Amino acid sequence: MADAGVTGVVAKLGELAAAEATALLRVDAEIRALRRKLAYLQALVRGADRQRRGRASELLLLWLRETREVAFEVEDAVDEFHLRVEGFHLRRRRGTWWGWGWHRDAVCLVQGLVTQIFVRHGLSNQISKINERIDELNQNKETYQIESSPSEIWSSSSVEADPEWYEDKYVMGSRQGEFETLKNLVMNKEGDISYRAVISILGERGIGKTTLAKKLYNDPDIMKHFEVHAWVCLPQHIRFRDYVDIIYTQVSSQVPEAPGEGEITDKELKLWQNLQNRTYLVVLDGLISISDWNSLFNVLPNTNGSRILLTTHLNVKEINHIDPQIPPIELTYLDMKHGEQLFCQRVFGAKEPPQIYWSKGYYEKVHNISTGLPLAIAVLAGILRSKVIPMEWDDVFKQLESNGLPKPVRSIWSLALDDLPHYLKSCFLYFASVSENVILYPDRLVRLWIAEGFVVPKKAETLEDVGFDYLKELVSRGLVQVMEKDARGFIKLVSIHNLLHAFVESEAQESCFLEIHHHANVVNPNAVRRLAIQNYVDAYVHIPNVFPKLRSLLCDFAEDQCSSSSFGELQPQSLWGNLAELCSRACSISENVGSNTLHGLHFLQGSRFLRVIDLNGLKMQKLPDEIGSIIHLRYLGIRNSNLEELPSSMYKLDNLQTLDVRRTKVGKSVDEFWEIEALRHVLAEKMLLPNCSVPLNNLMTLNGVVPSDLWDENKCPLNNMIYLRSLSLSGISAPHITTLSAALRKMEFLVYLNLSGEVLPSNMFTASNMRRLQVLILHGKLEGINDLVGDRYVLPNLTILHLCKSELSQQFVYKLALLPCLAEMELSVISYSEEALSFNDGFPSLTKLKLKKVSTLQELVIGKGAMPMLSILAMYDCDNLKTLKALNGLEHLQEVAVYNMPEIVDNIKLEDEKLFNKIKCLTNPRMLTDRGDFPGHFTRMARIPHEQRMAMASESCFSGMEGSGPGVGKAVDDIQIHYGPGA
């Protein structure tokens, strides 16, 4: 669609018109005039974009294509202008001119004047030619009588997403019968299934198969019934061994390693051994071929009492042989009653629909268009919920009923895209850059949107806040699914349904918004502006050497399982040959690619306009020094690779906003890198943090850093980062404490704080500036923690608290009980110093409590007024804990997870039968409070052990900022807070 391209260029011209650049003099009026012309053209393009979905004329399609090309020419001219002007200013600031004293100043002055004249003249000529093209477009429109009226603007006010939607409550209504049938079969309540049963859920895409299976998978009774759980999504483009890897990773995190198992390299054999003699539930979501089933069936042992649950759109005849004794559950379209319940919930929430809704019989029209498909109902509700009844509802139905598309459901996707405000269209199309069945961390997604220039600044709001408002609006419209929430109820993971993904991918390719590279070759590399290389190609893909207009490179490769020590010498390749061969190697189809091939990214020399580089799983050890010349670069992500160092030229990237080098070996950057004032997010593993002299007022995220030397009052880099929202710092020692405490007192905006070291400051519990803090993770002894005075601690918004080696006292726990929002607390390894731990009252919001290796603890008492909302109690290797008294009944308690503590289990059985019935004795401690990877989507996260994810610095640092609703977080990749570093 041309609208997305024109919108981005108009926004860029707005930035240029407001820029303070001397070279802009005398062309400012021309730029403003060009912007006005494009704005008028944009209104026509929006209307034409809607027309092309019906029976559009070839002339209209040609006019749209040429309009898009003109917009791209404008973008090229603006970026070329910025490249030349910023290059000049960069050389001047870095002092690279010849000479000294007044000689240097004179040279700078002359060079500046020449640059201004040259750049100004070149830009003026380009604008003149572009204006001629626009006039020609308008003339052609009149000459050939191309019909394109401006689109009508419906009211489309942003509406907060209702957190109730995330619970998929329609399962408990429209699918309640199917849910109970499935649960009875899985748990064998009738007692007539004496073998490993295979249960199938059938139905079309979008019918709710995965939602129903997910509800069953997470049911507390199901969780306790099976020893091992695994969820495997079955995308069609990955290797069979990847399926096995996903199942093995999930299963191995729940089963202790058997003696001698470490010597076995065959994962199929290890998986078989892990599941043998254990009851397991394996969900295979999205089965698309019988061959997949036949392959996977053989790696799952026939253990009595185990269950395999399939979701597939294959028909009954195709899968009937899988388990002929158990008929499949076949989901049908929602009937009028249940469909209307879902629709009203999505549009009106808990409110009663107005009388006019009933009198005009609106749902009958909804049902005819959606045919009762739940996904279609949800998306159509997202369109209508911000419209005025009946004035605009009638217009929506009229357009849907008369658009001429053969499939009415697809017309809903089209209208949902057309109805988006212009600033959201590019954000929605961006989901095409990832392959289907991949879950996303919203923080990283929003950072990419910002780097691309999609997010329009608003007064008194950060770009991240605005970006998350965009995401919430996409959620409220039913276009983006919330896959998981954190302990605070904020968004943790998002995804897009496969049906919508296919539609978005088609739109993105057709409009030249994004080139997706897997099966086909790039037809016209000189025109590619955004390139997504995905890891599931199954044939050799030729990638040309030159991409002169490339703005974004987004790559996601199959992660290499080989040891990093096996890397050999860099082998010379063509500029893009490395990536081409890598795509082939990712699917094991190239015999010419050696396992020691490294990739040098030499193509950077020919891609001057790059703004975004995001590479996941690329096998490389260093970045080329030429990266410093890409001065437009705003986002640099190199993750899951063997990258060992950053080039010295990094300091030249004055526009860089995000550096993401997590899961690499990068240990430092040049000191001048920390003088880039545009920096907003730095995410690493253990990168040295040197002293910096420039105030980094834009820096919000600093995760995975260690102090490079001792600090004093005048020498602490954190003093120049007072606007941080997320800080993860390790390697802290006693000499750092005083300075670190002083720096923390200056950080008014901290939401996420993760500190690790020998000894840690404790003033975050008493400092009034910490009122915004939501997540606190401390690994180390807290200095003077039990001597703090005061009736209460000042952490009104703290939701998640993890303490390790803190040596707390009972008196300190009494203080924590007063925290009003604390929802999740973990005490581990010397975190508590006394023999008895009593929760007499308080903890009004606590839902999860985890005790891990608290060796001093002998007695645990939960009083009558304490923890009224507790749902999960997890205890791991508390060797001396013998007594657990839950005096208040814990009405909301769903599960007591216990590992390696048989004595306390026996005691509870004797003293509290009700509590005993909620106990699940785990076979492995890593599954205490987490079920492993989120079900339903293929994700790289599946390959990271849970314990490792818990230890890594969270990339989510902005999700619960002020202004966010109770059900939507402000970022996954920045404040939202999950336990892992993101994917």
C-alpha cells in the first residue's frame, strides 16, 4: 500500500523542516512546499489504497505505484542531504581537520561554506525534479480520468485495551463443552483409557484451536496430573531436528539428568529416555502434514497414562488413523448466541450494549460477514469499538458488504488495515519482518519502530511511551495478540495470528514496504529498502552485492549448536555471499558451506542509508570498521553470535539509539562510544562501563554492564545517566557502595533495578526517589539492611522482588509485608538468616512466593491475614524446613511446588489434607514457578534453559510506566519485566 510509504516521507520532511541546519537555508521554502504537495497527495493515496482492494483499474494501480516511487525519491534526497551535512558536522566535532589554531578554524569556515552551497544546490535541484514528477502525476490523473477520491475519516479515538480480553474468556462460554470433554479425556476421568492416547482438535485457522488447547494446558488440574509437559508448535519450514530440539529442551528442563546421559549425543535417544516411565503431556500445535506426525510419533515413548494433544486444520479422514479409538474434537464456527457474546465483550467490555444496538440487529450483519469465525469477530469488533453508533457502523457494514471480494473474512483484514490511523499502518506491516509462529518481546519491537521513524513524538511523553500506546491500540483492535503477561499484569509477549501474518506479509511485499527473503531471489536489489532474511529457506538463495537504497536489515537465523571454540579463520566471500551461504546452511542444504565460515558484513560499504541492523544468530566474530561511516544508523542489534569486540569507529555513530549485543562475547567498547548523546538503550552481557563526561539524558536502559574501575564522588558514570528507567549492574564491590548509593538517589525514573555483587547498597528501600520502582532483583549482601529505621519502606509500586544472599531478618520481612503492590517474591540462598519465617499479615497482592535453598529455615508460618491472593507457593531444597502452617486456608492457592523435600511433604499430609492435595512434587527444580517456554509459537527462547533466563538481565524496562493501564505493560525489551533477556 502506497500510504505507508508516503506517510513516512511526509513525517521525514517535517523533521527536516524543523531542523537547525545552516545548509538548509534558501531551500527551506521549497521543502515546506514539497511537504504540502505530498500531504495533499497522501489524502488521495489513502482513498486509492481502499479502492484497489475491489475491482481497481490498471491505471489506478499504475498511478499508485508511481506515487510511491516519487515518495521514495523524496526520501532518498532527504537522506542524502542528511548524510552530507551530518558527515561534515561529524568531522568538525571530532577534530579531523588538518591544521591547528586559527588555521583549523579558517579551514572549517571555508569548508562549511562550500558544503552549504554544494548541498543546498544539490537538494534544490532534486526537489525541482520531484516537483515536476508530482505535477506530471496530477496531470496524468486528469488526462486518463483516474478516479481516486480522498478517503473519508471516521472517528478513531484510541481506546485502552481491556485486560479481560487477554484471558480468552470465550473458551469458558462458547467452548465450555469442548473444554470439559477434552479435560475428561486427558485426565481419563472415566478410567477407560489404559494406553498413551492421542487426542485431536480439528478446525479451520482462526477457529480457536490453539486458544482452547492453551486453556487446557495451563489448567491447574492438568499441571498437577502429569510429570512432564511440553508444547511444540509445528511451523512448516523448519527441520525435523528442530522439532526434536524444542521438545527435548522443554522436557530436559523438567527431568534430572540420568547417570551417563551426558555422554549420549543423540537427542532423540535422550528424549526417549527422559520420557520413558513418566507420564507426560505433549501438545503438537499446528500439525499440517501427516509426515510431521509420523516422524514425531516415533520419538515419543508409549508410556501408559501419557497424552499427546494435536491441533490441526486437517480433516477427520486425514488423521483418523492416528488414534481410531478416540474421536477427534472438531471445532465449528460460533453460533449466533456465543458469537454475539464474544463480539459484545470485545466492543462494550463489561458495559451493557446501548438499545440501538439491539433495535438495529447489528450482530446479524456481523455474523453474516464473519461467518462465526472467532478471529474475524474479534478483528471486526476492533474496527467498530471506536466508531459512533449508528452513524459510522452503517458505513462500515456497507463497505464490507459491497467491496466485491470473494472471501468476506479477508475483507475484514483489509478494512482493519485501511482503518488504522496512518501512524499505525507501518507499525502493523512491520510484523511481516518476522516469520510466522514467532513470539515477540514488545520492548524490542517498539525500539525498532522508533529507529525506523514510525513513532511520532508527543509533548510530555517519551518515544517509548508513545510506541507502547501504538502497541496497545493494535491490541485493542484485535490485530495483535497478548501471549503472556508478567506478575503485574503487564504485556510480556505478543504475537500475530497466522491468518493475519499471511495478510500482512502479502501487503508488505506488494507495497514494497518490505522484501522478505527466503524462497525467491531478490528481483530488483537496487530498489530494496527493507530486507528481512528469515531462517527457514529450503533452497540456495542468491543475494546480490549491492543494495544502495537499503534502510533496514532484519535477519533471524537458526542458531548454531556448535561450540564457539570451533570457529576458524574468516574465509573471503563476496559482499553478500556470506549471508547467502548462511541462509543455505541454516537449513542444511549447502554442502559447500563449512562449519568454520565466519561472516564479516562487508556489504556495509555499499549501504550508506542503513538505519536498522538487527541480526540474530549470525556467526561472526567482529564488525567491520566501515560501520562507523553509516551515520544514519539508529539501531544495531547483534545477538546470539560469537561477536567478540566492537570496532573503534563506533563512536562516529552520533544517531545511534540502541545497541543490543546480548548473548555475545562483547566486553567493552571505546570510551568515546559513551559520549553518543542519542543513546537510549544499551543491552549487553558484561560490558565494561567506563567513566563518561557527557550527560546521557536520553539513556533509559543500561543492562548487562560492570564497573570498569573504582568509583569516587567525581568519577562515576551513573552520575551522568540520571534518567535511567532500567539498570542491570554486576561486579559490584565494597568500594563502589558509597558512590552507587549516591547515584541511585538521583535516579527518579527507575522502574527496573538489578544489582549483583559482593555487597550491595540498601538505600533503595528507604529513598523516596524510588517511588516508581516496580522490579527489584538483588544478588548479594545488603549493607546494613537489618538496621534500617522507619515504620515502612518507600516502594509503593514494587511488584516483583528477588533477593539472594541478602541475609534478611524477620523484622525486615515485616516491613516488606506493607508493600501494597508486591505480587511476586523470591528468597534464595542465604537470603534469610533466621530459623523461623512468619508471614503474620500483610502482602495483600502477593500471588507467587518462592523459597530456594534457604538452608537456615526450619519453620514457615503463613498467618490468617497474610497473602490472601497467593496462588503458587514453590519450595526448592530448603533442607531443614520441616513445618509449614497455612492458617488462613489460602483460598486462591492453586499449586504447592516442592522439590527434594520429602519430609515436609509427609508432615503436610498428616496435618493439612487440603493443602496436601495441592502439592506437586517436582522432578527438577527448574520448573518451580515456570512452565518453560510459552506454548504455541516457535521461538528462539526455547533453547535457553530457564535457570539461565532467570539470571540474565531483563531487557524489559519500560512496561509499567505511569499512564499504562493495569493490563498493558510499557515494554518488553524495556520495562515490562520478564525474567529473560528477550528474543
